[in-house]
Amino acid sequence: MKPSALAESLKLSWFQSTAAMASSELQAVKAAIHDIASFYGLEVVGFLRLDQARTTIPAHEMDLLRGVKWSDGEVSLSNVKNPLEIMPTAKTMVILGKRLLDDKKDIYYRVSDSYSASIETMLLDVASLKVIQALEDADFQVAEYTSYYLKVWAVLAGFGWIGKSRMFVHKNHGPRLRLKAVLTDADIGDIAEVIPDKSCGDCRECIDACPVGAIKETEVDRKLCGACKLNHRRVSENALSYCTQCTAACPIGIGKK
């Protein structure tokens, strides 16, 4: 073999070896994240590959945010952040999901003056911190992603679709998931086939279950939903319960754990 050909062969071999090593390290990172999720009882873990086509909410979906009532007024669409604006170097969004422990209860506990959360959310918060630590220990950059519209990224990750209730409906667990996400420059993301929103078909269970009639075939009156007497019910000095009638009625994933 000529010296030039030998040099090219050695160079190719080095690149292949380096690529294989990098791939092995990335798979180990994904496995570590799965282990963390399993330890904290999270049912769902996903890795969404980020690029410009997957970090902008489609214009026709933006209306799903309008009319969402918070204590200080209408939700601001400016709070719906492009992940790459938060972390320009991000290559992957790690999405974690925890199923409601009880379909008929969604209770938020006031832990401190600055922190109220359900048991499911607490588990997600702790697990996401452990995921961040694991990624940082592997020398990757990380950032939390806490947008209200995290459900759209769950759809893009192929987990499920947006139902008639405008809640995220997981293909196995229905609308019974709470979500949390972490951005990272680790190249561990996947591209998934998006499940169409029409997957609810002719089902009307959530529509019929809503005690205030807030859910329609093509829209949800978020103000009417928020004003439901089943919301903000005090169950103890430091705990409030919220309505889960539409969640409990959904046949997708009902009875599964």
C-alpha cells in the first residue's frame, strides 16, 4: 500500500473508532437518564432532536393558548419560548412524564411560600435535577425548559396528540401525564412520527364529562374551565384540589399503571 493510501486508511480508521466511542458514550448517557426515570417512578422518557423545524410552534396551534386564565390575567404568548432561544446550542430536549397516581385527584401541596406542587410534579422536579446532574457530569451543557406549552414538544416526540380537551393525550396513558423537560447539547435526540390530533375520532367522553360544559368539539373555554367549582378546592390547610373529570373519563390508558 502506498504511503498516501495508508495514511488515508489510518485516518478513516481513527474517525470510525472515534465515532464509535462517541456513540457508545451517548448511549450510556441515555441509559443513565432511563435509570433515573425508573428510580423515581416515571413512566415516560423521550429524546426529541431539536432543529428549526421542531422548535417553532405552528401558527394554527397558537390559539390553543389564548384564553388560558392565570391569576394575573391572560397568559402571555411571549412566554412560549423557542428552546433554541433558551439554549442556542441545544441538540436534544429530554422529556420526562409522570402519570397521575390517582385519575380522580390532582392535589397541589404548598411546600413553601415559593413552591407548590403535586406529588407527580415533585417527582419530576427531583428527577429532572438528577438528569441535569448526570448530563453535567458527562461534560454536557444543560438548561431547564418550563414553558406552559411543553405538550407540543411531547407531540413532536411522537408520544401522543392534542385531544379535544386541548390536553396532551399520551398514546398509552391518555391525559394522565405531567411533563418536565431538560435541554442539552448532547446529541441523543430522535426523530419520531407525529400522531395526528384527529386520533380522538368520534369520542366525546371528555366533552360529556366536563361539569361546566367548557369542552366543545373544536374549542375549550378555558375561563369557564378555570371557574369550575371543582377547582381550587381546599382539602387541607396546605393543599388544593383541581378538577380531573375530563382526565378520568378519557378511555385512552384508563386503568393502566
